[in-house]
Amino acid sequence: MGYNGGSCLNTAENNHSHIYHLPLPDGAIDRLIEYSKEHNHYLNVYHDGFVKGCPNDSTRIYPETYSTLNLTPYHYVDDIDELKGLNPTKALFIKHDDNERNAIYEHVMEEKLFTD
């Protein structure tokens, strides 16, 4: 399940300047982090051109698979709370099981979470 802002870079320039940048709403990442901790969901956070996350032994398969499929290098943090206060452009809960993904979606919709 994803929560998207947006970012578009000018790759013709060496510094890859932003053409367009719309991060998630203020405070959204803090709520997503708390939700991921409460429900033991792996969270990808896209910030400053990198995918960041904090896998443990049971969730390491998610970023490793995602990285392989998308050729995306990860920047791991020691504690997911290190990512609080950021203004990322995207965040994803990663699950490999359709039933688990559907359960997240149903819960978020029922509770009307992350509506901003």
C-alpha cells in the first residue's frame, strides 16, 4: 500500500535539480511509522533520492526483494524513528502476500486513516 507525493528530477543536469517536488503532508511520515510499528509492517520511505528503511530479521526479505526487482539501493537506518520528521515523497508498506496487503487496505479504509 502506498502513500504518494511526487518528485521529478532534471537528469540532464549533473546536480539532478528538481523540476517538481511535492512531499507527503507534514506529519504523515510520523503517523505511518507509528502504524508500521503497531502492526509490524515493513515501511519503505523515499527521501532525498534514496529508499530508506529499518528491516529486522523477519522483514529483511521485503527490501532485498524490492531492491532486486527495482534496482533500488537501500539506505538502512538503525531505528525507524530516525525517519520521523522527514518530508518524504513516498512511503510504502511492503507485503508479499495478497491477503496481508488486502487486510492493510481494509483496515486503513475502515478506520479512515491517512486521508490527508
